[in-house]
Amino acid sequence: MLSPERARVMLQSITVPGWGQATVGSNRAAAAFLVAEAAIWGSFTSFRIQQVMRRESYERTALQFAGIDLRGRDEEFRRIVGSYSSSDEYNRLVVRRDAANLYYGDPAAYEAYVAAHSLRGADTWSWSGEQAFDRYASQRKDTQRAGLRANTSLALAVANRIVSAIHAARVAPKATAPRTTWNLEYEPAGDDPTAFRMGLRATF
């Protein structure tokens, strides 16, 4: 039975793991959940910092060795820069291929598509060498890995709250169900000694 007391400590533990346990006097459990919560958020902060620093590292690599400024660029563009040695290669292998698939046999439409979708100007790059190209790819993987670990920390924070709430509900005082008693009563009925009145009385 979910009593108001149990509901309250569950809500407390969902808000701050260990709070509900502390309320009902389970101090060791409260300390364990609080320490776990602090460790989770410490890990989350660390991984987020790593993610930002590693993103800045591969942005510097791209600027220095490929001549492309990635600040403000979306994730798809960053992926393309790490997938092709130059923007000319991308235009040749991707844009012209797509144009050929869409407008085979129509040279005018083909050239119009290529002109509209080719990367030019500030969108161009060319990697200085394979080592820098591989370095960029490795730094991006490290950045993505740090982001995934940060997201895992958030999932652990949710799990810690759920487990804390369940534990708090178990250690909280249980509701006392109302007791019902039944009594069978009888007494003589009138002047006849063989006559009796019987009744059943319930007390709530």
C-alpha cells in the first residue's frame, strides 16, 4: 500500500537520490546514493569538458592543415571534411555522381546541378597530407566518444533516481491497514427461556 509517507520519500529520492532515505533515518543508504549522484555528475562534467576541448582540437587541425574554418558548421559538413581529401574530390565523386544519376542524358540540367551543389569559396578545403587527414579523423572519434560517455552519465543519473526511489519506498514506514473485528452476539428474547436473539456486529 502506497501511504502518503512512502509517496513523499519516493518523490524526495527522485528529486535528490538519498534524500528520502535520510528522511526515514536510513543514513548509510542515503550517503551511498548521494555519493553515486556526485560521482555521476562529476563524470558528466568531465566528459563534456573533454568533448569541447577535443572539438576545438580537430577544428584547429582542419584550419591549419586543410585551410577550412569549421566554426559554425553543422555536423554533416564536419563529417564530409573528414571523409574526402579535398573539396574538389567531394565535388567530383559526390556532386557529379549525383548529377549523373539524376540527369543522365540531359547535359544542361547536369551542369546546372553541378554548379548549384559544388563546394566553392569558403567551403573548400584540401588536406596537406595523409597524416593530418588521419589525425583529424582520430580527434573527431575522440570527441564523439566523449559525447557518448556524457550521455551515458545522464542515463546513469536517471537510473540512480529510479533505484533510490524504489529503495526509499521499501524502507519507509508502511501504511497500517484499518482493522475490522466481527462479534457474534446473542441474548434471551422475552419471557420464553428457549428463545434467543442473535446478531452480528462489525467494528471498523
